[in-house]
Amino acid sequence: MWPHLITIGVGGRAIAIGTDSPEVMATLEPWRIDHVGEPTDYCLELSPAAPGAGQPRPLPGLYHGSTALARSRDTARLTTTLLRVLSSHARPAGDHQVRLALMPVVRGGVAILLPRASIGAVPDRWLLAQGIEAVYTVSSLVDTESALVLIDPPLGRDEEPRAVEFGGWWLPPRYRDSELSPGFAVAEGMTLVTDVTALNAASTLRAVARLVERAQPVFAPTIAEGVKENLIEALQRVGAG
């Protein structure tokens, strides 16, 4: 049980959050609603309990259900990540836009969209050494007309999304080597769209097809060394170093 629980209303959704931080609770207070969410959607642990003798101390972390979104000693970074994730729920895709369950990695003003597990497979220190910024979040908003990735600002900040050039995207790994046909690429891309409804299904399909025309997606590698090698190649190919 988390020492602090709050349910907030964002983008027409009730989102339940557990944390061990009174400061985070105070930050979220303006969005509190009278609803107890169950189960907890996001958990932010900034001060993990001390382990038993001889056990390594766990890192602070942000979790979506039982899945770790990010772990870091930098608790300010984790708090910002939570607020960015919450902000993403308040920013639905507009005309010519699509929101995908992928996270951006940025270098030289260009973003490649990757599955979260792919970035989780490589150390932060390696990304830093390569000049790559991993923007930890649960989804990315892409404008398919301007070919820009619009990175959500943290919840509560009065600022526009940060726009970076769309350089390509990876699909979750599959155990296959064959190249994707455009039709199959669109079908795979549609499975990553986070907010398809009966009202926007046709426009969303067109947006994903436009994205495939701009950059054919590839399946992510299944091992960390493959992620490193392919990511550097992808960034160099689009002129990001």
C-alpha cells in the first residue's frame, strides 16, 4: 500500500497515482477528483525502502502497473517524467496527428520512436555518451503533415510541446527477418495507436499510412547490442550525427 494515493482527472480520464512523496501529492492536488481509482495506474517511488543486509539498494522508479517506465537516482527527472506522462493523456491527437505507444530518443533535433523495452535494454550512461536523449513517456504525438514529433510538456507547465523532426520508428520486436510490406506496416502501426475511436478511426488510419510513407518502420532488435548498433545507424542515416 502506498503512503499517499490520489486520483486526478486529466483529459476526461480518472487516473490513480500512488507515491511516497508528499511533494508530488501537493503538485497533483489541483487535478484531484472525488474518485478512488482501482487499480493504481501509476506509481512513483522516490525513496525505496532499505533492503536487507547484503542486498543492493533499489533505485527510485516510476511504474505503470507492474511495468517500470524509468529508474534513476535523479528523483527530479522521475517526477518530471510522471508529469509528462500525465500530460500526454490531456493532449489527444488532432488533424493529421497520431499518438503512438512509443517513446522518442532524440539527437541533433531528430527523434526516432522506439518501444520502451528497447530503450530499457541499454544503460543511460551509454545513451549519454552517444549524445542521445531518451524522453521517457508512454506515448508520442506525431504530426504526419509536418513530420514533427511533439514532445508533451509536464502537466501544469504553460508551454507548447517541444517539436523535433521525425526520423523514423521501430515496432516491438518480432522473431522474423522479412521486410514489412506497406500494408502490413500500417496494420502493425495501428496496433500502437493509443486513442482510436469510432469517430477518428478513418482519419487515424490515414495518418498512420502517411507515417509509413514518410518512414517505413522496422522491428526492434531483440538484444541490447542490436539496439545500440541499429539506433546509431538509424540516427546517422537521418543526419542526426
